[in-house]
Amino acid sequence: MIRFEQVGKRYPNGHVGLHELSFHVQRGEFLFITGHSGAGKSTLLRLLLAMERPTSGKLLLAGQDLARIGNAQIPYLRRQIGVVFQNHQLLFDRTVFDNVALPLQILGLPKADISERVQIALERVSLREKAEQFPHDLSTGQQQRVGIARAVVHRPALLLADEPTGNLDPRLAAEIMGVFEDINQLGTTVLIASHDLALIARMRHRMLTLQRGRLIGDGEATE
Ligand SMILES: Nc1ncnc2c1ncn2[C@@H]1O[C@H](COP(=O)(O)OP(=O)(O)OP(=O)(O)O)[C@@H](O)[C@H]1O
Ligand SMILES: [Mg+2]
């Protein structure tokens, strides 16, 4: 599904964010991207979202080279992807239902379809009964789960998360990782950038380790 072939990213100021990165990800995989602050984790995710372009190499996502796709194709590319951020960026003046429905409203889906899909997405994160509440009435972990529901409501093939547990205590962080595993079980490919090594080690998934923009490890995380 994803192929990095000697992908490099040099920022306009000359800083090299990624050096000749090569790895493959199969459809349905669950993997972590780890490394110290500044290692290039967010850069890697931004390349997959076509928020940044590689400056060298080939980056294939579902057969398309992201170094070469036209700007007009980017919205179609992003429909295949869901994104979860550390601060979930919910709209606090809208209900949980409306927050999750937003991506579908942007796509212009009929109301009945939106309603059905939002229910399913909320069920996947165990929040169906909270649909009519507002985000400030939810706990931090529940808010992050709303962010995950919104990221998967359009049924993306690929789910990207950048430090999705960065603001959570260890128990909640583990719970949120469990939600990602559930989503992966249903067939979505999941890539999570995180520096929470203790948590990652317990989950025994594939882990890519970056160091100053270079890939220095690729294997199952162990304690
Ligand atoms: N727009 C930019 N222009 C120049 N340099 C950048 C830009 N964005 C990121 N960088 C640099 O590229 C390197 C990788 O940054 P990146 O944000 O990918 O790191 P990260 O692994 O996500 O770190 P963190 O754990 O702190 O989020 C850093 O040295 C950063 O300063
Ligand atoms: Mg980052």
C-alpha cells in the first residue's frame, strides 16, 4: 500500500528532514513510527498526506507517486486517509454527532447516509450514547475517541495518527491504542507516530525507528 523508495525531504531553508528513506507497508498492517523529537516522524506523515512533497526518491501510496501527483488530485488522495492529531481539534460549539459528521458533510453525502455512518463510527469508539452531547461534557479520553471517529467516518483505507496519546495519562493512552487496534482489525492500515516507547513495546507491532531523518530500525517492538 505504501512504498518509500529512497525518499528524501529537504526543507526550503536547507534543513534535511528525511534522508533516503526506504520501506514498504502492506495493506492491513499496524505500525509505529518512533524516534526522538525532530527525528522526522511528522515529516513522514505530512508526506503521506501530500502536505509536503518529497524532494527526492519515489513515494507510492496505493500506486500513485506522491512526488508527482497534481494538486487537483490531492483531495481525492486525502479521501483515502483519516488523520488523528494530538490535540483532536474538535469544534466545541457542535455536538459529538456534528463533529463526526463534518467530513461527510464536506463530501456532500445525503443526510440519511451521514446519520448511518456517524452512528457506526461512534459505535467503533464506544461513544454511541454520547452523540448529542457537546465535547466539553466529555472526558479527555472520550474527546480523543471522538477525534478518531471523525477520522474514520469516511472509511479511509489508511489511518494516520501523530502523537495521538501525547496528552493522555498511561491508562487512557493504552485505551486509545486499543481503539486503533480495533479499527485495524476491521481492515484499515494504521500508522502511528509516537515516542511513548513503553506503551509501544507492550503492543508488539512493527516499529520503524527514525534518528535525525534516517531509518535506523524496522522490526517488532519488544520490551
Ligand atoms: N517546515 C519546516 N522547515 C524547516 N525545517 C523543518 C520544517 N518542518 C520540520 N522541520 C525540521 O525537520 C526535522 C523533523 O521534524 P519533524 O516535525 O518531522 O520531527 P518529529 O519527529 O515529528 O518531532 P516531534 O517528536 O518533536 O514531533 C526537525 O529538525 C524540524 O526542525
Ligand atoms: Mg512531530
